[in-house]
Amino acid sequence: MSEHAMSRRALIGAATTALSYSRIYGANQRLGLGLIGCGERGRYDMSNFVKTGDVDVVALCDIWPKQFEAAAKDAPSAKRFGHHPDLLAMKEVDIALIATPDHWHVPIAIDALNAGKDVYVEKPLTLTPEEGPAVVKAARINSRICQVGMQQRSGQHYLQAKAEYFDTGKIGKLTLARTWWHGNGYHLRKAPDSLREKPQDLDWARYLGRLKWRDWDPQQYWNWRAYLDFGGGQVTDLFTHWIDVVHMFTGQEIPFAAVALGGVYNYKDGRTAPDTINVLLQYPSEFTATFEATLAPGIKGAAVEFAGTEGRLLIDRQHYEFHPAKKGAEPTIVKGRGESTLDTDHVANFLECVRSRKLPNGDVLIGHRSAQASHLGNIAYVQKRRLDFDPQREEILPF
């Protein structure tokens, strides 16, 4: 029996209880948070929860105890665990915050949902498109709130731009959504010399989880985004954010075709995820969406640009600008409230929904669909072919 199956069996009692009732929280009731994955992103997310003043961090979980030291600032009295089922067994944990590498997102999220916890999970929600329906089902049958960390969904200037140009139809007929994210140095991280030898207390087998065995590799631990076993490289890490904006603005969530080209053109360091990639998706309402990215430092920047018959909308995390198609018309430029507010607003929306039991802005089904679109790009790249996708059955069609 797999490790995941065993943890689900251990939690069957909690799962049965979760099915029988839905917790209601008072307006002033503090919520207990358990962080699973205490790396840099997990600690950052945790700090945004703590800033709300409504959350107590009661538990931490990581496969390397050293990570607890960095998390202690915001969680000085939290209990510490090496296995997530032990954290989920705590009745004091109301919210599970999941910030592990991608291959652990769904197994842990399903365990948390079955244990009756509400879940905030980093994007991409899934490692493969096939995982999506199972985690959506777990959220629904357990009546749990599950927010995926696609923070543009809660960004005020994103919501404003959608309302102003898409809900009103001012952009006209959309034909192209162009996205790009260049020069993301996070995918080039080098493991420190201190990790040349595996620390004795780092649980490498637990880290690998369901993946096939490989001996200790500090790069695959430290810079796991560069390896397709652990995640989807730039496509699922970065494009998932931007294609989610496209889905949000257009109401189109499922492409029916995907192609991609790219490769490891410069960074010959053992990575399996391409350092340069171009993805093209086609949607039923007759528009295409593209993504281009390279890690080469000669070009930087990240944005989404929509081309409509009545104008062009460019939006990023700092601002948006609309350029009317009419000759001589002045553009409209609106600044956002700062990139960090996207994260805090998304956390605030989640906590509000934990109390109200309404679906959050980045609901689990939305997270599945946006990750799925990214996965189609990666699969097309790996298989070196055009993918045709059935939007109704959500299945890749055979050759």
C-alpha cells in the first residue's frame, strides 16, 4: 500500500466526521493554521495570514527540521511534525496551508479536506491534469473551502479591468491573449555548498514521496522547479498565473488544442524543464492564448496583453493600460495598489469565505482548470505534437 493510501486510511475517522457537519466560525473567533511546507514561499504565505490578526499558527510540518527555525518568528509555540497526517490530526488546526513542491499538493490537500480542514494551497494545484477531479471532489463532498494561490483573482486592479473592459464588452471581440514571463531568476537557484551531503535529519525519501527513487541530489531538493518530476517548470509555475487571468477575464476555462516548442538551450545543469518555451492554446470562443518565457537574462518582464477589435488591454501586477483602437484616442492607465496587496487580498478573501462558507475567488475548480491548461502546454512540449482536448470530457484525444 502506498504512503498516500496509508495516510488516508489513518484519517478515515476524521473524514467521516467531516462529512457529517460543516464548522461555523464566529466573526471574532481566531482560526488555527497548520503550515505544511516551511520553505521560503510557505513562510511568506504564513506571514500574510499572521498579519490579518485573525490566525494563530498552531502547527508546522516539514521534512527538514531546520526549516522550523526560519518559521519560528511567526510561529514560536507551534507544534512541529515531520509527517503531515500528524499535523492534520490536531483538532486545533482549522486551516491547512500547503506550500510543498507541486508533486505533494494534491495528496496532502485531499488528506486535509478529508480531515475536515479548509485548505489554502499554492499553485499549481496539480502535478498532472488527471489529479484535478479527485481534489475538487474531496472539497465538495467534505463541504470544505479550498483556495488556490492564484492571487490575481483577488487583485483590485484586475477586478477593475475585467469589469471595465470585458464585462461591458468595450474591448470588442477578443482574438488573442498574449502572455510572457522572462528572466525569472528563481528557476536558476543554486544549492548552497552546505547541502552537498544530505543533512542527516532531512527525510529525502519522504520528500520524493510517490516519485521514483533517485539518490540525494541537492539541486533537485533546492531548485525542484527545474525538474519535470516535481513540477512543470516555468509553464506551470508562471503561465498558470497568467492563463488564469485569461480565464478570469474571458470566462473561457478549457482550451481544445495545444502546441508548444522549446528546450534547454543554455542552462545545461541537469534540469529537465525547458529554460525557453513557447506555448499556444486555442479556445472555443475563437481566440488563442500564448505564453513565452526564457530564463536568459537578456530580456525581463511579465504581463498579459489582450487584443480585441475595439482596443488593447495590457495588465501586470503593478498596473493596467487600455489603448483604444480608434485612431488618436488617449490610453487609460491605472496603477494597482502594489504587488504585495494581491497576496494579502487573496488571503483575506479565503478567510472571509472560511467564515461565510461561500466559494473563494480562487476556488479549487478554478485552480484545476488553470493548471490543466498549463499541463496541456507541457504535455504538447514533451510529446512533440499538437494536443487535441475534449472540453466536455476534459480528456486528451488520441492521435
